[in-house]
Amino acid sequence: MNPNKEQHLINRLKQHPKLLERMEALLNVVENSAGDYIKADDTEQYVIEELRKMGNDALYCWSGNAVIKTASHVREQQPELHGNGKKNSAGTRPSVKYRPQSSYFAARTTD
């Protein structure tokens, strides 16, 4: 890989810190820097788990970017649209207070 591509890749990974962490974790396994990975089965399970996490992180990063790009594209296509922000309503208020209509409670007196 030429130096320009390497630097470009590093810069891209810096924009996605979670993916950078996952790559570093995988490199640590490959290099066995801590000496933790002796058995192939244990190492395989760890690598599979890290790749699964990396996939989740990649999809999360993608979805965040996709929402921003889609919103921008829609605003360009339909400039009359505008976001209203988060709604603050907790629902509608009841129009009449609830009172039990039982004659048992109304007719009863205390002695």
C-alpha cells in the first residue's frame, strides 16, 4: 500500500473511533501482544466476537451518516419542508374529572 493510501485510511479511521478501537483489538490478537491467545478455539471465538461488534459499529456509523445525507437530500429536493423538532406533548388532558358513581359510597355514612 502506498503512503498516501495508508494516510488516507488512517484519517478515515480517525473519523470513526469505534471502528479504530475494533481494528486495534484485532491487531492485538494477530500480534498476540499480551500473550493471552494460546488456544486456537479461544482465539477464534474472540475474533468472531470482535468482528461481530465491528459489524454492529459499522452499521451504526453508516446509519448516522445515512440519516444526515437523506435529510439533506430531501431538503434540497423539497425546500418548502422543514423539521418541527421534538414534540413536547404528554397527551391530551381529560375534559371531566372521574368520580365513581356508585351509590354504595354516596349512601354510606359513618357512625
